Amino acid sequence: MQLLYQLNEKPPYGVTFFLALQHMLASIGGIVAVPLIVGGAIGLPEGEIVTLISASLFVSGVATIVQCIGIGPVGIRLPVVMGASFAFLGTLIAIGQSAGMAEILGAAFVGSFIVIIASFYMEQIRKLFPNLVSGVVVTLIGLTILPVAMNWIGDAPAGDPSFASLPKIFLAASSLAVVIGVSVFCKGAIAASAIVIGLAAGYIMAIPLGMVDLTQLYEAEWFAGPEPFKYGMEFSLPAVISMTLVYLVIVAEATGDFMALGNNCHTEVTGKDLKRGLLCDGLGSTFGAMLSAMPVASFSQNVGIVGISGVASRFVVGVTGVLLVLGGLFPKLAALAVTVPKPVLGGVGFVMFGMIAYAGIRMLLNAADSRRNALVVCVGLASGMAVTLEPNLLQHFPDSLKMVFHSGITTGTLATIVLNQILPKSKKAKTSDGDNNKKMTAKSILIKPDKSAARLLQAKARRSKQLAAEAGK
């Protein structure tokens, strides 16, 4: 896919703002949802929940800016949006309900150093992620977060009569149609802004349907800064262990996100790049814990926006970070973005998340050139989707293992890495791992190549050389 703006290009100011806005709109719902859900689940007053949301937006913005622009050895310098990850949700609620916010922040603070330590070994970790493994991980990221878009479209608890009602389906389908239409029939900056145009069109259509709730906009304060160490920090071994396991999941997911971004940006991601990116991930969560915010991680949905828009400029997403910081300091701005109806986000999410899976499939086409590799891919994808589609497969596992394997991304990644390491490779397979130009088909993957035709051609070539030599004599 041809890029409209390369990684280090700076679009015009107006275009930059418009493109940055669509990244913000795509991510702010997730960034706000985590502190909103956690705060409500552990019984925080509404005022404190608003403060928690503002702090999370502020920290997400700062971490995004550092990832995109880079400060010394920190920041991957790719268009990465950082935010509060849903991977932390269950653990944060469990800790908070038993011990409160102080223990949540203490566990997040200590656990973040696991990511920081892991970043110094990324040269070795990178070797575990050739195209074959990275392709599976990136594809799983796209496929396993599709349920998020489905839940946005439903916009109600599962089983509720209002789940995915016809007006919600209409909004989602209309928003999706606008994104597709703009992407296909428009060019340049307009095509690159397909996501935000789809969101705007869906928002406008939702107003006469009575699906836009402006209550949060009216109630939000004009200015509210983060409050460092608002709750203090408390430390307990079980909480730290639980959070550490989630951070290990984040390392795997972040590695996949960075690989997918590198693929979408037409840029090779080295072990050094991964080190800088994960170092920013870890330090971002450390910084967040000190400012009484939720831990942060890279946002997969924004990887899809880079793919669909063709805009790989890290400076665009750097401006997104600035907008998130402003959203944290001026809650009215964040509240306006939060009023976008969930079904509109869900319809657009189909494209964003699907583009991530597409990026993974493209990576697999550069690696899966043998039946051995096909087995690795099949088992990796199947194991990851198995725990995603049927979580009860893990019901007899210890809680500590459930916490690790409940993520389809983690399960699929581990299965793929293990199989790729233990299954024997032929010498030809080893040399072809880095061949990105070879054409692949399903037939070439699953069926042994016919060597008789090649031997016949070689024999004809030798015979031609002999005849030429005899004629020369």
C-alpha cells in the first residue's frame, strides 16, 4: 500500500490537526473507559472518577508524544498512540475491590519495572519474532479485538433487549459505509481522513435519533490538572505478582503492535527500536502511577488507522498526544469526544481492526513458504482464537495461569514461538525466512514442490552448454 505521508514527513498544519483528531477520537473512548469502569467498580465518588480520567488522558498524551518524537533512548519514533489498556481491567478491579486505589497504584508502579527490564533484552527477544511469528501476533491482535467493536455496536449488556437494536445497527453500518466510500472514491488528505469523516457523519446521523448524550459535556469542569500521589501507594506481594503477569502480556502485545506499525509504515523495526518503544511503555506506566493514573500501553486500533489512511507521519500522532494532554487539562474537550455514540465507533472499528489483521496476513505471506511453517501459523492462530471465543476452556486452570492465557494474543504468541523454536527447519527454509519477494499461494504452502521439472531444466541447460562447446571446437 502506497503511503500518503512517510514516517518523517510533516503534513501542512491544517491537515496535521485533522489527521491527529481522528487518532484522538479513535483512542479516547478506550482511554476514558478503563478509569471509568475501574472507578465505578471499586466505588469511587463521581468527582474522583473524573480526576482519574483526566490524569489518564494527560499521561497517555505525554507517553504518546515521547513515543512519536523520542527523547534520547526512550521512544520508538513511530506513530504510536498510548493509552490505558483493557488488558489491565480485570486485575485493576480485583485489586481495587480488595485494597483500594493505593494498592492499585503501588502494584502498577512496581510492575512497570518488568517492562523496563524487558526492554534491555529486546535484541534477543526480537530474534523470537521473525515474519512468521510476528505475522501471527499481528493477525491475532486484529482478530481478538474485533469483539470490542461488536460490543460498541451493541452498546448494552449482552442479552439486554436493547443490545444491537436496529437504530444502532443502522448507525454502525452507515458510519462504516462512509469510511469505505471516502477511502475508495476520494484522494489525498480527504481519503486519509476517512476515519474522522465516518465518525463525524455517524455523529450527525445520531443526533435526530436521540443517541447523542451531552450530559458529560455540561457537567465537565473547564480545567483540572492531575494530582500526584493523590491516593498514595501501598504494596502487597499478591497484587504485584498479578500486575506483573499482565505487564508480561503487555510486552507481547506491544511487540506485535510495533511490528504491525513498522509494516504499515514501510519501516524495518529492529531490536533497538523495540527496546526504545518498550522502555517508553514501562516509564509511561511508572509516570502514570505517580500521577494517580491508569497504566498505559500501545493502542492497537490506531495501528489500523495508519493502515487505512496511508499516513505514517509520526508528527501527526505526536499532535494527537498534544490533544490528549489538553483533554486531560481541559475536561470539556475530552467530554465532547466522549459523546460520540458507541455504535458509530463500532462501525468504524470494523475497518480499523480489520486493517490490523490484514497487516498480519501480509507479513505471513512473506514467511509461510513450507508445510512446517503452515503448521506453526495454523496452531498459533487456532490457539489464540480458541481462548478468545471460548474462555471456559481455561476454567480448570489456576487463577495465575488464567490471567496469562485468557488473552488470545498471549496464548497464540506463546504457541507460535514455542513451535517455531522446536520444529526442525530445513536449510532452504532458514534462508527463505528473510525473503520478502517470493510469491506465495495456499498451494505452495501445503504441497511439496515438484522437483522433476527443475531437474529437467537443469539437464537441458547443461546439454546446451555442451553443444555450444562442441560447435566452438
